[in-house]
Amino acid sequence: MANLSKYSKEMSDWLKKHAIGRPYKDIAADFNKLFNTDISHKAIMQKCHNLGLFNGLTGGRFTKGHIPVNKGKKVSEYTYRKIKKTMFKPGHTPANHRPVGSERISTNGYTYIKTAEPNKWMAKHVFVWEQHFNQLNKNEALVFLDGNRQNCAITNLCKITRSELARLNQNHLLTDIPELNKSALRIAKLLAQIGERKNGNHRTK
């Protein structure tokens, strides 16, 4: 391969036709193969810019609203050979696929369970509760009576309001002792009721 100090018209025309919507490394690889040169992708990028060409990619991604120049077109045989090994075959299941019913632990300690394909997950304690009772509304939450976020047994779950949950957290009432937590829930309920009455009085004044 030879270095290049001057681009021919044929080379410039090729860049104008093939540069849009492709990474500069790929453009350089095809350019060097076709013209038997040894040009770096940075040099190709500079030449494209000199020609007023921009590939439409930012950080390797398409910019918002950009329509790839090859949309609706078949890939070339050369490109197809390059990507064939990484293409999924019909019916192929990725190696990291998790079946429905699989569980994982989040960074905050909650257990999540896969409830549907292709990738629908749900907090396990909410899933368990809703299997036994009605769906939670936006003003309801669940607490773990023993303080263990991974103990999703229905007997370890208690439904409270968001207002009661706020009181529990504000006053640091929850522990890892179920009996104390049951008392804490009663206190939180009382505090929430007091707060609601105060807010009601303020509104009527």
C-alpha cells in the first residue's frame, strides 16, 4: 500500500458517494482496499471535511433526525461478509437471555422477577402482593416487616400509604425486628393522620 499526498477526482467522488452515515474507520478501510492506499481514518475525516462532507455521526451515533443514506438499500457484499458473523439467525436466543420467572437483585437490594418476554421485569415484592391482593395504586407502597428487602414472603409484606411511608422514613422508625416495625407502622399511621388534619385546618383558615 502507498501513502497518499493528493486525492484524485475518482477518490473524491467515491468519498462523496460513500462517506455519509458511516464511521470514518469503516470509510478508511474500504477506501484503502479499493485504491490500494494506507490512509488513516483521521486523514479521511479531514478530507471529507475539506469536501464539505460530514458522516452524520456524533460519537459513533446518528444525530437526532438524521436519515442514513443507505436506508432501504441492500448492504454491499463486502460489508455483509464483515457483519455476517455477528448477525442473529432466525430463532436465535442470546447467551444472556433470562427466561420468564428468572430473578435478579438490583443495586439497592430489591429482588426483581421477569414476568414477560422480551424483557419485562417487576419488583418481586410487588408481584407477590398483587398475586394475593389487588394491584397497588400510586398512593400505596409496601414495607418489609423484618427489614429484609429480599424476603418477599406475603407474610413479610405490609401495605401502607405513601404518606405513612414518608413518616416512617422521616422519623427513622423501621428496624430489622418485625414486632417493633408493626408498632412503627401504627405510629406512622397516627403521624400521617395528624399531618392530614393539620393541613386540612390550614386550608380552611
